[in-house]
Amino acid sequence: MSNILVTGGCGFIGSNFIIHFLNNNPNKSIINVDALTYAGDLLNLIEISDNPRYIFEKGDICNRDFIEHLFSKYDIQDVIHLAAESHVDNSIANPDAFMQTNIIGTFNLLNVAKEYWMNSPGDYKDKFKNSRFHHVSTDEVYGTLGEEGLFHETTPYAPNSPYSASKASSDFIVRSYHHTYGMNVVTTNCSNNYGPKQHDEKLIPVIIRKALSGEKIPIYGNGKNIRDWLYVLDHCKGIELAFKKGISGETYNVGGRNERTNIYIAEKICEILDQKVPLNSGKSYAEQISYVTDRAGHDFRYAIDATKIENDLGWKADENFETGIELTVDWYLNKYKSILETV
Ligand code: NAD
């Protein structure tokens, strides 16, 4: 039995990842460290709260003493790092927390892991010779694409928002710990995720919630911005594979080849809701779609080339957008039951 420190496990991807990973790996225990910011929710992990291989520790990844204490207390063997401030709009309004958590927090975790794994006394160090730091990052570090082209692992970084700039910084710090200190690191850069347990502030939950409560469904600009959508469980499987089989020092792009415009997403969700929970008025939910002033510096298009993780590690997305969004809408219909009673 070895202990893995997962950071940010009470958030959207982290909670889906922990449940998936524990089910798949009976000889591993997970210590979940999460500061429970507005984005973290213990209820996301309620189904494993009494699993003896799962421990929750509330705390801030920027706090060095606390992270050092966790490494010694649990003799941490590996780290899978997801904790971050993750919402682009918040990073435009208030970037401070993004720089702190995404940059300083990542630096702090790397430093403590390096000390614990590489500077342990004598033979004890051997125990950690294969210890790995897996960094979970985003395709937004590459900036924006025009109508053509894909992000490859070799695409130069060109982050445009405070969020993506802070993630790009963290990717570079992780890279430097491999090149300078020989640390065993892997980074995955993933496209936009969707699925159960995403925070209410993000595009897809907003569309579903506003539709059901009879409010306007806000779509930025002309709705033509394109994202490459990936079902969260497919991302979790990609993280697990890269963590176990990825080559140290390498980065892997993860994406489902599911490019969709924002307006397509809103219309598709409305179409599913029209079928599953038709409005008494006979109208379509799509009539609630309303264009709003575009996000400052809004990147036009993201699209991932996932060939490397597919060919080298055998990863493949199981869901396409149309199957994944159906699963997602079903999950939110259950979550928003109270709103539904008033539809
Ligand atoms: P999220 O906002 O849902 O969850 C982040 C979690 O981190 C929360 O539980 C929060 O409480 C915790 N956290 C924040 N600051 C902390 C701190 N200082 N110390 C400890 N915990 C802290 O985010 P998410 O969407 O689940 O994203 C997880 C990771 O995946 C992030 O690193 C993000 O950059 C990356 N990512 C996300 C997407 C996406 O579409 N959501 C795509 C690619 C990569």
C-alpha cells in the first residue's frame, strides 16, 4: 500500500479522479489536500468518505509547514497535483489568488516533494527513487488558434489570460525541477472538461441551470468561440495513464477531438431539455438564449492534437460530445430537482 497526495480533490476533476483512481487501484491510498475554497465541496466525495484508503486533509498548498507535515505524516510516495484557481472570468476580475495558488502553490509542493524524496537520509531515499510528481494543466497555456491547426506538445506557450499565464508559469516550474534536479515529473495539458460535479459557475452548468429556472441563457459575443470538449472521466483515465506510464519529463496533450462552438453547446443542451423536461408552454428552452458582451481577451479557438497520448500510452476518449452531454444533463437534472418542480 502506498500513499498518493492528490491536491484539489474536492473540486470538479479532482473528485471525479479520486473516485475513479481508488476503484481502479486497490493497493493505493489517497490523501486529498484541499483548502475548500468556494470551488471545493466535500459532498463531491461523499460516496467514498468512509473508504479506509481515503483521507481528507483541509489545508492550503501554499503553506510549506503544512505540506511538509503531510509528507512526513503519510510518507507520501507520489503527488498528483490538481489544486488551482480555475475560472478564467475570476482571473480577469481578481488575479491575485491565481498567482498565489497556481504558481506559488505548485512551487511549494515541488520543493517539499524534492526535499522529501531526494534528500532523505541514506537508504531511505531508495524508497522514493520512482516517486512521481504529476502536474495537471490546461491547453489554454498555448493561447488561441485561428480557424485551422491544432495544439501539439511542441506548440510554443502564448497564454492570454491571467489564469492561463499562471498555469503556464506552473508548467515551466515543473519542467525546471526535472531539468535542474532530475525530478520525476509528468505534465498533462487537457482541453475543456465537462461532466458531473462541475462548479455552477462554468458554462455547461450555467446553461442547464438558467434554462431550467426560466432565466436568460448568457452566451459571450457571437457564440462562435470554439472549445475542444472532453468528458471528465476520459480526462481522469488520461491522468491515470500518464501518471503510471508517461515518460519522466514529458508532457501529454489530452483532448477528445470534439470541437464545438459555444452556441452549438447551448442549442444542444436546450434540445436535450426539450425532450427530457418539455416546457408546459410548448416553447423551446433555446428561446432563452441571449448574447452578452464578450469576455475581455476571449480566445477564439482551442483544439488539441492527442496523438502522442493515444499512440504512446494507448489512451482514447470513450465519450464523444453528444454521448457525454446526455450523461451530464441527466446528472444535473437530478441535482437541480428543486428547480424542476417549478418548471
Ligand atoms: P476546480 O476549481 O473545480 O477545483 C479546484 C480545487 O482546488 C477546489 O476544490 C479548491 O478548493 C482547491 N484549491 C484551490 N486553491 C487551493 C489551495 N491554495 N490549496 C489547496 N486547495 C486549493 O477546478 P477543476 O476544474 O477541477 O480543475 C482541476 C485542475 O485541472 C486545475 O489545475 C485546472 O487548471 C486543470 N484543468 C481544468 C480543466 C477544466 O476544464 N476544468 C481543463 C484542463 C485542466
